[in-house]
Amino acid sequence: MCVCNNRALYLMTKRNFKSPGLQHKNKWSENFHDFLRCALQKEPRRRPTAQELLKVSNVLQAYIQYVHVLFQTYTLMCLKLILYFLFR
């Protein structure tokens, strides 16, 4: 293990250790902030498991909505191209 990794692990055990944060907080949704707050709990007993995070995560819900919108947009673009080539 690299010396810098050992130092990072040592610093994380200190009581006054402050976890790193997002640089541009306004670029991220409140749901994402909540997800990080839950997922990055320092105390293992308070930190949810990955399965628990997926069950309650609004981030996952937002991702599903994003993929759905992306798929709809892509489908609409394909349909427009097909219609263009059929009726030009």
C-alpha cells in the first residue's frame, strides 16, 4: 500500500476528519445530495447497505426517468428521420 494511502486511512480515523465534498454543489440535485449523505456515513452501523440504498434512493428513480426521457427523444428523432425519407 502506498504511503499516501496509509496517510489517508490514518486521517480518516481522526475525530475531526471532514469528508470531502462536491466542488459545485449547485450543479447537483437535492436528491443526489441526500444520496451522498446516506451513502457516505462515516459510522458503518449508520450507513445503509448498497441494497438498502437502491431501494430508497431517489437517485435511482431520477436515473430511470432520465433514461426514459432519453429513449423517448431518441425514438422521436428516429421516427422523424423515417418520415422524412419516406415522404420527401
